[in-house]
Amino acid sequence: MRKYVKISTFILLAALMITGCSKSQSEQTASSGNMNSEQTRVDEADKENISIILSDDEITVNGSSASTDSSEAVYVGADIVYYEEGKDETYGEGSDKDAHSKAEAAEHTVLTITKPGTYEVSGSISKGQISIDLGEESEDDPDAVVNLILNNAEITCTVAPSIVVYNAYECGSDDEEDATPSVDTSNAGFNLILAKNSDNVISGSYVAKIYKDGTTKEDVENGDAKKKYKFDAAIDSLVSFNISSGENGKLTVNAENEGISSGLHMTVKSGEIRINASDDSINTNEDNVSVFTLNGGTVICNSGLGTEGDGIDSNGYIVINDGFVIACANGSSQDSGLDSDKGIYINGGTVLGTGNMYDEISDQSTQKFMVFMLDETIKENQLIMLTDEEENPITAFYAFNDYSIAVYSSPELSEESGKAYKVASVEGDLKENVYFNITGFEDMEPLSSSSRDVIGKPGMGGPGPEPGDGEMKEHPEGERPELPEGERPKSPEFQKDL
């Protein structure tokens, strides 16, 4: 996968029209049917479920105090997996930030779901975790499915993920030879559902890689140390899963490391999801296999709370078929708004990705997209307006963090070249950080690199000419050049609404 660092050029890529891994018309019709069936699933799940009410004083299950018997469908009292302080290099790869004391870990209440079913969670807990563990044999059992409905739930964990899925049915395959950008997660063993008109807040994530018992210094030095645990997202699932929503369902994720992570595939179907993260906001992490798919809803990723982090990071593929996404990488690191090892496909929806690294958008994408790379850093909240060749406004936007590279795509893009400007203000319809139907603007200033346009076409293998002086330069794998000197932007505070 080609990666590019910032340079002095503005690029409009008209990535068109090759079907490849994109949806055919019949697949789009099937997708529409799947969305209808998904809404039916959400509605039915609302009717029949086990009710869990959280509080710091008592957790109730269907109106009674939660059992401590591990044979029950829901019980409390399991140990929490966390990165313990005071350990040497044979314990794991965590930093001081990741490490916590036994006393702090013991203050947490772990609620464990052990049987398939639909569970509705409401209420608030300040030191707690929901874990899903249907047993190791559940990986191959299509009936081992948990639907977890969040209905105005607020869960905070100060030492680990707030929601973690250890064992459930795995609908996908980790076979690298058969990996493609097109996956079907409709039968996933975990479904995270946002209840109608609910507002949910999940805060947590710390656990770094912990080695298996018996690891020696020689194992570590030789690179032979084996992983026992690695959960580092506020919502972390070892199996493929879906996120969907009833009408107006909302989820805010505040993450000390990563925001939402999947061990294999993740599909967002609907809902309003906002992530404030100190590392990647979204991560699917099976090398050369995982697929993050967006089929609808709103996904807002702010990865600027730490020192690094991509907006959306897939160790396999990113596929955006519909919906609205803003993915802002950390402003002080060489990270991408959209970061994929195998390919990024934009087939629909509105997409804004900002960062300091460009991961190439596949020429098999079926929706046009614009990419611009600058020799200057655009400050967070600086309005940028994109126009056609006649300077008619197309859109305007601002990011959460500083950046030098941006990707924009929407169904409204129709021209095959364009320009980018700084503007002081814009009049138009605003959705999140993006303006549509612009009717006026003030103080238009050309960006310093917007004097040269390059057209990218399907099949050319990259956005622009071969490397050369003043041209786009390919970024060697494994090397991350330093940003220009300058003050690093302050990370925003955790916030419920970005």
C-alpha cells in the first residue's frame, strides 16, 4: 500500500467507476434489504431482552440483584484484566500510563455475560466493565450471539476497556489467502445496538500487551515473547461485530488509548458515534485481513488526545459505502485520517479525513474523491473551502487537529479538477464540521500549494507523477519523517459533544 508524505501540491483524484470489490446494483439492493432487516432486528431486540441496570451501589438483572454465580447468564465478581504496575520487561510492553495498582483494579465491578441472548443495559457505573465470554467453543457456534443494547448507559473503567468481548461466534475468517474488502458480518457473534433516542457514554482503555506466563528476558530480547492479553480500546472485541442503532441512538467513546477495536471485522450500520481517543479512534487489527465497513450512520473520530493516532486504522481494508464520517488523525504525528494496509474504498457517503500521512485511495472506488497535500500545516478550526475551476464553492470544512493532508469525498463531487482556499467564514448548511450548499464566504485566500493540479485516474496506481523535486514523494514503509518544528497543538479535553 503506497503511503505519501506532505509536499507542495494540490491533487483532485477522480477515482471512478471500476466495479472491482464495489457493490453491483443487485448488491446495493440487497444492502438496502439488509438495512431494513437490521432495523427489524433492533426493534425486536428492544422488545425481548434481559434488563441490566448499572449503578455504583448495586447492579440489577431483571429487577433483582446480580448473581455472583458464574454459571448464571449474567454474574458479577470476575477478575478484571489490567496491566499491573511494578512489573519488569518479562511481563509485557506497557508504559507507566498503562500500569495500575491492584487496589485500583479491585475497585472495579466486572459484569460478565455468559450465555447468548439480548441484554439491555442502562444506568451508570463509575468503575466497572461489561465482559462477554460465551466460552472458547463459542467461536464455531452460530447460535453463540450476544446483542448488547445500550439504553442511556454510562460506563467508566479506569484500568481497562469498559466493554470487552472475549468469546462469541466468529462469522469471519482470518485466512489471509482468501481475504477481500467485501465481508458479510450480518451473522456476527456480537452486536452493539444503540437504543432509540438513547445517549450513551463509554470511557476507558489502558491494557497493553501482556506476555504469557513464564516469559523470560531471552524471549523478549529474541522477539519470542508470546501475547497473553492485549486489550487497549474502550470497546474491544476479539470477534467480528456490528454497531447499529434505533432512531437517534448516540454513542460517545472517550478513550485513554484506542477508541473502538475489533480483532477481525467491524461494520457500522447506523447510529451517531463520536470518539475522542489518545490513539487510533477505530482499529481493526488482523494483519492483511480485517475490514472496517461503514454502511450508514455518522462516525466522528478525534484522535488528538495523545501523541499519536490515526482516525480510522485497519490492518486490512477500509470500505465506506454510505454514511457520514469525519476522521481526524493526531496533529503532531505522522498519522492518517484513513489508514489501511490493504486498500481504502470509497463508494458512497460523505468522507473527510485529515492527518499528516496519505494512504492511497483505491482506484476501484466508485465515488470521486479529492486529496490535497500542503507544505504548510493547517491549524485546527481553520476553514478550508474547495471549489471547482471557476471558483464555485463545492464544500468547506474544518478539522479537530492540525493537519497537512486531507481527503474529501461526497456524492456532490462532479468536476475533475478543483482548488482549495482558506476562508474566514462561510454561509451554508452545516453538518458537524462540513458545509454544504454554500451561499457566501469571506476573505478567500489561496493555499500556498494550490497552484498546481494533478488528475488521478483509475488504474494509474497512484495520485500523481513519479517522485522528483517539488513532486510527491513515496513514503518508505517503516520510516516516519519528523514534522516541521513548531508547537504541538494542545489536545482537547474529553467531551461529550465534539
